[in-house]
Amino acid sequence: MEWFVIVNPNAGKRKGEKDWLEIAAHLTAAGIEFVNVFTEHRGHAVVLTRKYIENGYRNIIVVGGDGTLNEVVNGIFTQAHVPTQKITLAMIPVGTGNDWCRMYQIPGDYRQAIQLITKHRIFSQDTGAIKYISTDGSEQTRYFINMAGMGFDALVANKTNLQKDRGKGNPMSYFVNILSSLFVYTSTKVTILLDNEKVISDIFSMSVGICQYNGGGMKQAPGALPDDGLFDLTLIKPIGKFKIIRNVIKLFDGSFTRLPEVSTFRSSKIIIHSEPRMFMEADGESLGHTPFVFNILPQSLNVVSGLKK
């Protein structure tokens, strides 16, 4: 049961690097055998994950944030050496958002997070596969295990990611960027095909959730269940800027879904076309633009969870 530990030294404003010796000491004290590698650039965790699975590792710990976790997931789902269900994924969060960890009640305290790993309480969760158009015009596929956001949400995520890349990100960045982006974003006309219905509407923002949280604790898909084989789609139609500001606190408990401008749906497949094109982020990573095709892969990944069944 030796673990492969992927460490993002830049996560959490370089907490990954600063705190690694402390984390390693806790892992050793807990009796966890491991080898570790530091990521060196964006996308490196994808390559490392494939390599170490090919070398025989089946247990992976991510020391980083949601972006590092997403890269590891894409490494797992783009390797052909073993079925994805043969891999166990755990996380020690050092990022600024850590939204996936909120869903599974994985604590920010390193010792407590490692104790969860030793208990080996496994949850089989769904994974999403998204087809989209990249900036070079080619069709790409990306996997995600938390949430994808489109429209206004993608704009906010892109601003936040640029700040992180410049070393200026912090836990409040997403919230601040919501407010600063309100006055520059316009709505988009979309056509959405679900399992049993078709939706045509102007959309301000839209999210597709497997888990519930996004943007540093905002409950954007409050009803999402990560093992039900369905995406939770949340649509926000055009809404007044000052109404958004008055109700932004409702994003944190999910009660914003009761606003008349908000609709929710469940579906195992979602196809989205838009005019003009709409951009997307998945698990906080900025990707490409419409058209989008979402497919669910039911209970395709085993993760270490803090949830008590």
C-alpha cells in the first residue's frame, strides 16, 4: 500500500513547498509509506500520474488545490494501463479554494487529513467528461470531479486564475472578482439538450455540478449527489446587477436557487450550444468554449472521504 504523493509547491501561495516537510513528517508518523514528486509546471501532474500508474502505483495522494486535483484526475482517466476503479485518490488540501474537500469533509489540518487516509474510508464517485473547443479551434476532452462553470462563472474563474499565476490570489479573490465583473459581462443565448427536455434561454451564468461547492465555499449545486449518476445543472437567467449584490450571500448556503431567475435540472448528458460562444472552467481550470458535451461516468473513481455513511 505504498502511496504516490504529488506535491504542487505553488499551491496556496507556495504552502505546498513551505509546508511539505511538516506534511511528510505527519505521513511518516502515521505509518504511510510513500514516494513523492514535486510538480514543475502546469500540466505536469497529468504526466506524473500516468507515469506512476504505469509503474505500478494504485494509491495517489494530492498535496495541492483543486487545480492539481483536476490534473491528477485527468492523468487517471487518460491512462490505459488499469481501470480507473483500481485507483484510490486522497487529498491533503493546501490550496486557496479546496471546494472538493468541502464536499467530503476533508479538514485543512494536515494531521487530521492524514488520519482520514489511514482510515481508508472509500467513496466511489461519478466523474464528468466534457468535450469543448479549445483556443486553437480543436476539439478537446477534459475530465472533472467537482463542478464546471460557464458564462459569468467562467469569466470570474479566469480572472482569479490569472491572479494566482501572478502570485496575487487569496481566498477572497473569487468573491471580489464576482463584484468587479458584474459591470462588464453580458448574457448569452443558449440551447441546452438534456435527457428529457430542451431549454432555450438567455443565460447570465450556468454551472454543472457533480459535487456542491465552487468558488471557495459557494454552494452552487446544493442538491448535487456525487454518486447518483446525474449532473446537477444550475441556470441563472439575466438578473439585475444590484439584485446580485444584494443576494450574493445566498450563494454560500444554496438558497439563491429559490430566486425566480434561477432554474435547476438533473441529467446524465448535457449538450450546450450558444450564440455568441460561451467559455467554461472545470474544477477551477479555465478551458475553451462552446459547443459543450457533458457525459457522466457513474461511480468511476474511488476517493478517500471524511463522510460518515
